[in-house]
Amino acid sequence: MSAKTPSGVSADLRPLFTDTIARGGHIRIGLEDAPLGTTASNLELVEEAVRLVRDQGAAPATPAEMRQALAAAGS
């Protein structure tokens, strides 16, 4: 089974992140993934996501790791 990533438009997906990470899934975050009208900056969203990942005992992917994964997937 492949890893899953929650997605939505103008939806706050952060409540799904802990469970997604615990199940081995992937998350993405940024202003384009934030609820419409959010006052959080991109940096604040990323810092929160990194904290959630680390709190689950996982490590955020590095840019090099993501490039490699995308290349392997043919993206």
C-alpha cells in the first residue's frame, strides 16, 4: 500500500496530521494548503508541521530526499 496524503481546498487539514503521520502517511503544508483567510504565515505553518512530525517520532524530509522521491515516482 502506498502512503497517503490528506488534501483539501480552503480546508484546515492540520487536525488530520497526527493520525496521518502515525500511519506512515505524508503531509504537505503552506499557504496554498491553509484555510482561506488564515493569518498564519507560511513560516508559522511549516514550523507547526515540523513540530508535529517530530512529536510523532518522525523526521521531516529534506529537500534532497523529496527531489529523489519525486524523481523515483516519475513526477
